Amino acid sequence: DQLKPRKPSDKVKPIAGLKSFVSNKFVQFIEGYERILEKRFPKTFKIYQTLFVTQIIGAKDFYKDIVQHFQISKQLFDGKRLNELSYSELMIYYKTPKDMARVGPVLLVSALPFANYVVFPLAFMFPKQLLSSHFWSLEQRQLFQTQDHTKRLYYFRPVFRHIQRRLPSVTHDNKLQVKCRQVFAQIGSGTHPSVDRILDIKPAFVSKPYGAKHLKSKHLSDLCRMYGLNAFPLGRRSRLIKHMGFVRELDLAIDRTGIQTLNLDQIKTACFMRGLNPIELSKEEMIAWLQSWISIAHKVDSNY
């Protein structure tokens, strides 16, 4: 079924307009970034090359992802289907705008006279805030992902409480309400319900009361924070729906290419992105969990 052409997604769109113009200008700057440093600050540039080889490699990888991001956007604009994109391509398309927003100011300011003496030390002192994952070591990636997961974990319980409180609203089907109560009780006891039991209560999460279009304000805010999204009220619901749609596209991409094609770092990132801390799990356990998750993705669509 996953090989059948699907209608274009409204969750993954090519960049256009002002975003396209700004992004093009940013790419032009990145292309000449090292030349600017070498020309204006030759002594600093030599130190930069000597001491920060990892960062130079990171900058090259960062630039490579930006270029690929534009290529993917153009392909989507020209009519390429999402199910023709690989998991890696979708991840690049998902992450690059956020990376540009974080790293862009650092690179722009560092090109100003004498600013590089301040910006570089600050960036390396606060890599999580001022640099993207291209510049992080594997240890830093794991540390920062764990920190983010711990922060988001705080909202798991409030989100679950929102779900429990609205159980009486499942009134259109008494059997469905009973099934929901059983699944929620299982989750509350600390055990995972089976894929089949989760799919049994799907109707309650497609329409009222748990569909994203029917969630109440506080529930929406806690869900956004749980997924690391901006919880600002304006556009909050559409951000959440877009994020859920993108995760589903990633799920289907993993299934198309085969989960075994992902390296260990990609598998861990996929688990973190879906709310599972994989640090103490074996590769086989992570793969088994992701396969169960992905099997659900095939049974849902974008009509939240």
C-alpha cells in the first residue's frame, strides 16, 4: 500500500516567496563565509582552521544540507511526490530551517570586524543554543537530546490527564468508551497497550473528543510543549497538526527504505523525536519499538 501514489501533503510544502528569497541570500553568504574570514582576519582564520577542525567539517556539512534543502524544495515544487523522498531527505527538509535560524545569526555576526573574537568563543561555550547538530560531537548530541527529552517529559502527565478528563465525552459509541477506558488504565499502570488495542480506539482520536481539531486550549499547549513546539496561541493548532503530519511522513519513509538502512544515531534520533528515551535500550529494542510505531502510521491518514 505504501508504494501507491498518494495525494500531495499539506504538511510538507516547498519554500516560496519571502522565505525563498531570504534563504537564497543566506546560502550565498555561507558559500563565501570562509573566504570572508580568511580575507578580513587571516590570523584568526589560521587559528580557526587549526583549533576547530570539527567545526569546519560541521560548517561544510551545514552548507551541504542547506543546498540539499533547496534541491528538495525545488523537486517538490516541480511535482515530485513525498513517497519518492528518502528518510534522510525528509529529515534534512525538516531540520534545516531550524538550523539556519540558530546558526545564521552566529555566522552573520562573526563576519563583522572583531566580532569573531567574541562570537566563536561564545558559540563553542554554548553549542546547544548557538550551533546546530552539525557542529556537535556524538556525546553532545546524546546529551542535548536527553536534556530535551527530560524537559518534554514534564508534559507527558498533564497531557494524559487531559485525555482522562475528556473520557466522558466519548458518547457516540459506548463500546468505544469502554475500550478507551481500558487502554488509558493500562497506560496509567505503566504498561504499553498493543498496536491492535491502540487502533481499536482510533475513532476517538480522529474526531471528537481527541482529534487535533477538537482539542481544548490547555491540552493543545501541553501537547505542543511535549513535542518541543512553540506553544504561542496564534497558529498553535496548525503547528501541531503540521508536526504530526510530518512525523507520519517520516514513518512512511522509514518503512519504504527499511529501518535497517538507518545508522544507530538516526535510530536514536527517531526514538527521541517520538517520545522514547532510547539511551538504555539495545538497537534491537529500539527497532522493535519503531516498527510497532510505524505499523500504526499505515492505519492513519492526514485527516486529523
